[in-house]
Amino acid sequence: MSDTRPSDEPGTSDGAGSSGGASLGRSSLVMAAGTAASRGLGFVRNILLVGAIGATGVAADTFDVANKIPTMIHTVVLGGMLNVVLVPAIVKAHARRDGARTVDKLVTSAALALVALTAVLMLGTGLVVLALGGSRWSPEQQALGVVMALWCAPQLFFYGMYAVLSQVLNARRIFGPGMWAPAMNNVVSILGFGVFIAIYGWYEPSAPLDAVAWWTTPRIALLAGTATLGIVAQAVVLVPALRAAGVRVRPNLDPRGAGLRTAGKVAMWTLAATFLDQGVVALTTRIASSAPWAAGDGSAAVAGVAGPSAYTQALMIYLLPHSLVTVSVATALFTGMAAAAHAGRDDLVRRDLSRGLRTIGVFTILATAVLVVLREPLVRVLVPSMSLASQEAVAQVLGVMALGLAPLGAMVSMKWVYFAFEDGRTVFAIQIPIALTLAAGSWIGSLVLPPKLWVVGVAAAMALSNLAGVLLRAGSLSRRLGGIDGPRVIRLHVRAGIAALVGGAAGFGVLSTFGERASASWPWAVLACVVVGLVIGLVYLGLLRLMRVEETAALRGLVLRVVRRRG
């Protein structure tokens, strides 16, 4: 399973919006190219990882949990402490006369804190694996998970250093290296996983690597060590960029005057929400990790049953439309909402929020129909190395998870309004029932559903928690803004929902003519995705035009504006 939702905080934007002219264009082009390269290489990396250890089974689930541990803590550290304390301090230091000395203190303090945190993680690896893996794992799988986690634990230090060093560069308006560094991580992983496959062959459902005894130290070192080495490369590649920028970081053990004590209330509430999210991730990971063992008699994990790795694969596909379009459109609207909020113009905030909800809704409802209808062909196209049994398990999870895509887009848009008003406390207060809905729904699913559907239950709980988040935030913002243009927003979603149902039904009819080939053959899967996707899209947009839904043009205009800005 992946950590939780994507980064959608205003503070995670590139910050290039205030520079001008050709410099901004060049910076945007470099960043866009780096992001595109990283995404493309990331899919290649994922294909090879699945090709090496599969998407379901003991090996895939054990490695997924082990590799997730530093990522979960990194999410709290990066999304919490680093953004709360270090990022503002670095930005302020850059404007000070003694800024270089202050940056030395900040980087040194961060490095020491990360070393200590990594050491604590390594000492407590056994407890963490037990907590995430669940009591159903055999002692042998627990032991394998601990060893893999120890190999992955150093990632925490290098994740943190990458974040700190890239922010030092960002403060100097040098954005390219930070955007390209993840591509280096993927290159190293591609090479390492490729070597693993060259030595041990492609994964088969009956492969011996799902037997814990197969995993000797060299084999663990090659797999988990590759994952860690990629994060090391991602951080280290920034060092030459810092030197080229004239930054010479020198150790400074005196933290006084570094500005580490200052943290805004919004940031602190954001940190609290991050901790809450990761606590729920731990619970859902434990449920998912137990599913393959509970599906049998408890003596062995059942092959082909969705576990944490299958959830991770589904989440990766689910978040594609969100990260590529929804976040970009919301970002384009955020600047105007923030300015209006600071000027006390609630009417303009209400107007922009309504526009964002309607525009993003047009896209996310279409994307939902596409993901539900084409779930298996999409998995085959994007992860062709996956076995058919694993593909079916991942597609089941993806189809249910996709039902939460439209609420996720609306929830993110509303969240940015709170940030425009610098109100992190309400975000945290509403996050509590959202997290409880996800936790309770996942737990109830594990009680009433057969184990092979436990991860599907987690996906359903996530979709339900997204819907709960929309309703709670809509009510809160309506009271704050004197309404959020609710009737107009609801009418748009009803019309788009009807169009998506008709388009999805048409697409399903066309997909049925492909038969099993659309899921079993990569070329046929590509053809099915293109043809069926076009059918769904044309029917959907045609019906919206008949219903005179003007937001289709607004979405096209916003997307084109974002593309021009990044290009």
C-alpha cells in the first residue's frame, strides 16, 4: 500500500510563479521535463519491480511493507517537520545577510536529526514490521521483513537530505535539479532490478522466491539495496548542483539563531493531520498484509490474493489523473483564491471555489468511468509484467478505488480554500472523522468480507472517506463563505454523472467485443484502451454538450493555461 493521498499542499508548489519573462519559461520547461522524465522512468521501474517479484505473494507483500516504512516516516518528516520548520527557515535565511551561516546550521541540524531518527528506526524495525505485517505473517516472513526493512531504513536519511538540499536550491530559485533528481533514483532502480531479473529470471506465480528460504543475504541485498541506493543517488546528485550555485555547506553544530523555533499555526495543524493520516495507513497496511494468510488455513499465504503490494499498484494508477490534471487545475485557481481571501473578498473565494469544483468535477467523473470500465486493460498496459492472477486482483481494487476519485478532487479543492484563509485547524478537525471513516470501514470490511476482498474493502472505505470529507468540508465552507454555490455544483455533478453512466455503459459494450484478449494481451489491451476510451469520452462530452454544460470549455481552457505556463 502507498502512504495515503498525494501531496496537494500549496506549499509544495515550485514557487516559480513570481519570477518573470524568459527565466520563468526556462525554469518551467526544465521542471516539466524533469517531472515527465521521472514519471516515465517510474513506470519502467515499476514494471521491472513487478517483473522481478510480482504484485501479489509473499515476496511482493514483504518488500512492499519493508520499503514503505521509511516512506511513511519520511511523509511525516517531509510533509510535517521539514515543511513546518525547515522550509520557512531556509527561505528566510536566504534573505538575510548571514544567510549562508544560517543555512549551515539548518542543514547540520536536519542531518543530525535524520541520523538519530534513522538509528531509532533501525533499532525498532522488528516492532514496526510486526505492527504493519500483522500477526498472521509466519515467523519466517516476519524475519524476512525485518531484514529487508533494515536494508531500506537508510532511505529515511537520504529522503530527508534530498528534501532539505532541494529547498536550499529552491530558495535561490534553482528548481531544475530538485525536479530531475527523482529520475536518477529511477535510473538506479531500473538498473538494479534489471540485474535481479537477469540473474534470477522473470517472476512466475509458482516462483521459488515466494518461499522465504529462497531469500539469501545477496538476494535481499540486491533487491532492497537497489531501492535504497536509488534514494541515495537522488540526494547525492544535488551536491554538484549546490556547488555550481556557489553553496558550500559546512557543518555548524550551533543551532542558535537558525529560526528552528518558529512555525506557523497552519503548519503545525498540517503536521498533526499528517500524523493522523499515517496512523490510519499503518492500520490499513496491517489489514492488507493479513489478507493473503487469512484467505487460506493460516499455514501459508494464498497466491493471487490482493495484499499491500496489490493496493500500491492500484493506487499508483488511481492517482495518475489526479496528479496530472486535478492538482494542476487546483493550483492554477489557488493564487486567485488566496489573494481574495487576504483581501476579505469572500464572494470571490466562493466564485473561484465553485468554478474549481465544477471544472474539476467534469474531468474526475469522466476519469472515474474510464478507470472502472477499463480497469483490467489499463493494468495490463501500465504494468505488462504482472501475472494474470495478480492483474485481476489489482483491477478489482482499482475499480472500487476509482469511485473515490471525484470526491478526492473536490476534497482537495476545498482544502486549498482553508489554506487560502490560513486555517489549518479546521483541516485537522475535519481530518479526524475522515480518518475514522477510513479506519472503521477497513476494519468492518475485514470482518464481513472474505479475506480475498479485504483490500477491496480498504479501497471502498477510502472512497467512502473521501465522500465524507467532501460533505464535511462543504458544510464548513458553506457556513464560512455564506454558501458555496451548492445547487449549481450539484446540478453539474448530476449531469456529469448521468453522462458518465451512459458513456461507461457504451464503453463496456464495446469492451465486451474484445473478449479476454483485452486483458491478456498487451497490444490488444492498448487497442482496447484507445478505442473504448474514445467511445466513453465522445459519448460523455457529447451528452454534456447536449445538456449545455459550459464547464467542458472551462476545463479545456484551464488545462491549456497550465500547459502553457509549464512549457
